[in-house]
Amino acid sequence: MERVIISAIEIQDLSKNYGSIRALDSIQINVTTGSIYGYLGPNGAGKTTTMKILVGLLHYQSGSVKIFGQEVKKAPNEIRNYVGFLPDAELPQNSSIERFLTLTAKMNNLTGRKNCISEVLNKLGLSKLRNRKISNLSRGQKQRVGLANALLTDPPLLILDEPNRGLDPIARMKVLALLKNLAKEGITIFLSSHIIGEIEKIATDIAIIHQGKIIEQGKRSELQGQILEHKRYLITGELDIKKVANFNYISSCKIDCLGRYNIVASGNVTEEQLLLDLIQEANSRIKSFSSAETSLEDLFLGSINEKIKEGVVI
Ligand code: ATP
């Protein structure tokens, strides 16, 4: 007998308009169970809209959205039993951690499971703070309370909207380590971010959204394969950046914080050809030229620029 594998999340042809604003444009996403799926995009790309639709907080115009095989529109209440959601929103500041979680437990009919709050506080290292008012917590502690809230129902799927927003590097690494451990316990994680460097450390799969369209998607290893097809160069001197960006093999060209030109080119162009074109076509005065490692961040920016050149996004 053939085994049917049900996806944790299956989105097909999903579109969403806010009045005249097209927030999502025919997006397709498939999150297999057990994966850590990074949903990446710049501000305003459509990440929060997608997540709110997934948890039944927003209606959508067209398409299909399924969680563990069930259409969200048809069973919004049942779906909430399977999903822990961390919204990109403030927690109730005047409540203590314990009172806040007790309310969530009551709303989810968990009052019979008295230990669930202690268990989750323990897991997130919040036991000693349980009576502390939320307004008196640090950002990192508040984010852990948000995660505790999402985990309270012991859901098989976590949907986390920017779990690292506003955290310092150490707190961010702690959250990522925690998510990795949760994934090891078998929880599927769908998380958004606009900081690609961090997600690339833990994600098994990645989708990049820009202006409501998915412009890149795949296993992290596949995307890293694409990275290897690109080369990054660091140049000092003077360049006409607009002319360089228009070379057909250039996927991104920007000035970094050290004032160097940072160029990502597709792998089929040789260094000699690039140098020649820079001198002849962009009237460059080059002081230094070296190659550097590419990252998912380069691919992310490069994909957006390539789609802009193709006219897919503006
Ligand atoms: P960020 O990283 O800044 O949180 P995002 O990727 O989560 O951004 P969304 O919040 O989903 O992006 O917004 C997608 C688009 O929809 C944006 O153009 C935004 O301005 C628009 N938008 C979001 N919510 C509303 C709303 N309630 N009414 C009108 N437009 C909205």
C-alpha cells in the first residue's frame, strides 16, 4: 500500500489583497513535517500576511491553505489545536507570566493539564520568573514568554513571526538553539525573518518572498548549490555602480560599510572578462580587486535584483 505523506503546511495559488494592495500573489509553499522552514523577505514582503492566514486570523481571496491536510477556511478552530503561533505583536504588559499563560491554557481548555505551564516554563528557562510582570522583562525574556505561549498546547507545528526581532546577538543565538532542539523533538517549525544569515544556520528549507511573490524556494542545500554558481568580488576605487548593475551577468552590486564595491556575478563569467568590462564599460578606476565567499544573503539580494531586471518585481 502506498504511504501518503501529509505536509504540515500546503499553500497553493494563495493571493491576498488589502483593498488595492496586492499583499500575496499566487504563492505556493510546501512545508514537510519535521522541517525548519525559513520564510525570508524584506519589510512589507508579505510574511506576516501569510502567517496570519495560516492561523485563521485573516481571510484570503483565492487559493488553498492546508495544515496537516485540512483546509484552514473549513476548520479554523480545529487547526488552532495543531498550531502554536508567535505573532509579531506585544504581549499583555500588565500581566505576570503565569497569569498570561493560565489565560491561554483556559482559552484552549487545558485546565485539566495543570502541569503544562510548569513544563513549558521549565523548557524555556522561565520557571524562576513565573510571577514577574511582563513589562519588567527584557526583550529576550519576553520573546521566550511568547514562545512558551505558542508551545503551551504541545503543538506539532510552530508558526513564528520574526522570533528574533529586536534581540541582541546572544539572545538571538539562544532562541535559534532552542528552536533547533524543538525540531529535534519532532516539531515542525515555520519561521519568518528578514535576517537571512541566522536562518541559514538552522533552516532545512527556505523560501524568499518579495512584494508578495515567492522568488526563490528550495532545500537549503539546493540554494547553497546555487550560491556556488555565483561569485562575489570586493573592489576598491571608483565604479559607475549603475552601469555595473546592468551587466547581464551581475546579480547585485552595492557599496558595503567599508566603502568597498561588493559585486555578485554568475559563475559563468571569468575574472578577466569582469575586469575588462569594468574598465571598458563602466569607466572604472580600480585600486584593488579580490574574490570573496558568497552567502545566502548574496543570493537573496541577487534574486531580487534579477527579478527586477526581468520585470517580475519592481
Ligand atoms: P515586515 O517584515 O515589515 O513585518 P511583512 O513581510 O510581514 O513585513 P506584511 O505585513 O505581510 O509584510 O505586509 C505585506 C503588504 O501588505 C505590505 O505592502 C503592507 O503595507 C500591506 N499590509 C499589511 N497589512 C495591511 C492592512 N491591514 N491594510 C492594508 N495593507 C496592509
